[in-house]
Amino acid sequence: MTTTTFSSTSPLDGSVVDTFPVHSPDDVDAAVDRARRAAASWRALGFAGRRRVLRAWRRDIVAHLDDLISLVRAETGKPRGDARLEIMLTLDHLAWAATHAPRILRRRRVGSGVLMLNQHASVGYVPYGVVGVIGPWNYPVFTPMGSLAYALAAGNAVVFKPSEYTPGVGAWLQRAFVRAGGAADVFAVVTGFGPTGAALCRAGVDKVAFTGSTATGKAVMAACAETLTPVVIEAGGKDALLVDEDADLAAAAEAAVWGAYSNAGQTCIGIERVYAHAKVYDRFVEAVAERTRELRAGTGDDATLGPLTMPRQADVVRAHVADALARGATPRVGSVPGAGTTVQPVLLTDVDERSSAVRDETFGPTLVVNRVASMDEAIEKANAVRYGLSGAVFSKRRGRELALRLRGGMIAINSVISFAAIPALPFGGVGDSGFGRIHGTDGLREFAYPKALTRQRFPLLTLTTMRRTATVDHIVERIIRALYG
Ligand code: NAD
């Protein structure tokens, strides 16, 4: 059994929020074993029984909302308003997954084709068993719940390893599940650092849902490869917002500022780059700069942005801004952040496309705005990074066309990040942003494997026999020629 512990500390004042065990590989194995035993009864509850528990869980979270908001604020440092918004969106997903799981996952009949007319064919979705969920700290409720709610609704037990920066939020969600009548082993939490997450990948779980950085995603996938354990990887992003010459500039500026700076820029689907058409570039930059100057990062209740949650992220922000400036960028608002984790918003324009502020995930309150001569150039530049998570397009006439050409799993037209709040839409990316989907129909099916069944209703043209006659072959050939000739 584990004896080592670690503490989560608040980015607001460095105080200890709570202390947790560093779970060892043996502890993780034991949690997965218990989850496997509990999984059978969770699955046996059926869709209706699970829906009852998940709805009670939702009500419990609402009943203790202020408590959860305070804990999210304490562990991440984000303003209360941001914590509240994150939880509201999560509740919508929890409701959607519980309500729609039966319709999406229940066994359904499919056509059996002319040659197999005598077969009744159907497909149903079977829960994997035990799903290991590994989460980040930036949205400690919303992000893991995209896997937790959908995996549980699909009939799996879950062992969750929250980020070492937000273990308290993970443990809180588990306690709420138990208060709502869920079994403690159906949704278990293990705490610790990277090695605890790595142990979860190797503990015999039937699937891993990972959300975090691209580098860790690769390590998770390598660990899962040892046992051919399937994975969902929700990794980083470098999302772009495109501004066309006919865009509503005030709306685009508002969206760019919110997309870039909310949650102090620590949003996987945050906007880190803007490509604005030369005809509107100057006016757009002015509108963004004006709004950026209104923001203030701090630890007090009046701050619009909190401090960065992870101290070393401030070094990344400093390095990216310094690199951009060294390559000739213009600092329109702010400049290289000073020491500490309270980082004031930075707006850079005319940034060299080779700089790290354009190519790599910054994950801080910075925004790059570059001028383009055409929307074709905007698309080309936006798509020239390894990431492909999400994006946004502001255009009156060409929104749909540009959105379809922008690389990424989720694109918003004339708004930003709105897809994340629509539970029916799948969430996930391509390239270095990962693969697989949470949310929506695809998100439910990610946590269940399709199982095909055929039942012979009456004998007809039996093809799978060594005694098949030449007449049968002849008939089959005639059918094939008639159908496909
Ligand atoms: P991270 O990769 O450092 O950590 C994520 C989780 O993985 C943590 O729980 C960590 O303890 C665990 N971990 C670390 N090493 C591990 C290993 N070897 N094996 C297994 N688990 C291990 O990421 P982070 O700093 O917590 O989160 C920020 C990153 O997450 C950003 O890149 C952001 O873009 C990304 N993110 C992506 C999404 C999405 O849905 N695509 C959502 C939120 C955050």
C-alpha cells in the first residue's frame, strides 16, 4: 500500500488545498481489479438504471455547485465565473450522455443484402469493461467529464487519474458520484504524477482515454501498445481564427479576445493565431488591442484572468514572446512577461511564421495576429502546423467554404469554441492534436465496441458449405451480374 503523499497547492496564494496519496502501480492494479468486479453490476443496471444514477449525480453536482466552484478556483486559480461556466457546460454533457446512450448504443437491425436475404442482421454496442481516464488540469471538470460521463453511460466502470495539479476536483467528482448512489468502484480515482498515469495504462484496463499534451499522449500510446489497449488521445492545439474582408469585425475581435485570453489562454481549443484579411487588418487589430487592454490578470476576485496554473508554463510563454520579438514581431499590447505566474495578456502582430509563437502550443494569454492578402493564404498558413484541433472563421459570405477547408476536428463559423458546448457534436482533432472522439454519438461509441450478429431465418442459397452445388454458384453469378454488371 502507498505511504507517500503529495499536496495540491493553490496558484492564487501557494496554500495547500489538500493532500493525496501517490498511488503505486500495485494500488492502481488493485483499483482496476475492483472496478472490473464492479463493472458487471453497473452494466447489468442497463441504460435506464445507469441513467438514474447519472441524473442523480448531475443533481448532486448542482446542489453543491458553490463548493465545486471554490475548489476549481482554488486548484486552478481561474476566476469564479470561468469555473462556473465550465461546470454548467459539463452538466449539459452529463445529461446528454445519460439521455441519448440507449438510442445510440442499443442493438439495431441493419440490411442484410440480396445474397443474405435469409439472415437477420443487427449491430449493438458493448461496453469495453474498465476504461482508464487520464486528465489535465486546465478544465478539471469539463475535460475529464467528456470521457467519464460518456464511458459510464455506455456501461463501463472507470478508473480516473486526475492531473497532479487538480486531484481535489477529481476526488470531489467521485465523492459526488457515490453520494448520488453510484458504487465507489464503478467510478474510482487514483492520484499521483506521471508514473501513476503510466501504471494505469499498464493495469489491464480495456481502453484508455487520455487528455493532455501531445508529448504525454505519445508516451501513453506507447505504453498502451504493449498490450494492444485501444486509446483516445485528446492532445494540444494551435487553433487559428480567420477574419474575412466582409466579417463583422466587432464580433470577430470579441471572439478572438475571448478565445485567446479566457482561462488565461490555457485552453486546448483556445485561439492562439489570427489571420485577418489585409482590407480589414488594421481596424481588426485596433479592435482586438482595445479589448485586450481592458483585461487584467491577477489573483484577486476582480481579475479577468487568473494566474497560470502550472508555474513552468510561464517560461514557455516568455520564450515564445521573446522568440517572436527577436524575429521582428510588433508587441501591440504587453511584451515579454516578467517573473512569476501572473501573466498579463500579450498581443503580437506581424509575427514571423517560423517563430514558436506561431508553430507551437503556447498555452498562455498570448495572441498572434497576422495579415493575409487573401483567404486562400489564410487557409494555407492556418493549416501549416502539426496540430489540427479546432478553429473559427468570421465571414459573411464564405464561412462554410472556409470552415470546410480549415484543418481540424471542430470549426465554428462566426463564433468561437461554441462546438464544445453542443453535446451532440463530436470533440477531437487530427495530427498532433490526437485522434478518437469524445462527446456526441461518436463519443458514446468510442467507449463501446460494435458487436455484429446474424441469425438465419430460413435456409436459402447456402454458400458456406463444402457441398455447394454448381447450380447455387450459377444463381449467385446471375444475381451478381444483374446487380453489379
Ligand atoms: P500533461 O500531458 O502534462 O498531463 C496530462 C495527464 O497525463 C496528467 O494527469 C499527468 O499526470 C499524466 N501523465 C504524465 N505523464 C504520463 C505518462 N507517462 N503516462 C500516463 N500519464 C501521464 O498535460 P497537462 O499539462 O495536464 O494539460 C495541458 C495539455 O492538455 C495541453 O497541451 C492542452 O492542449 C491539452 N488539452 C487537450 C484537450 C483536448 O481535448 N484536446 C483538453 C484539455 C487539455
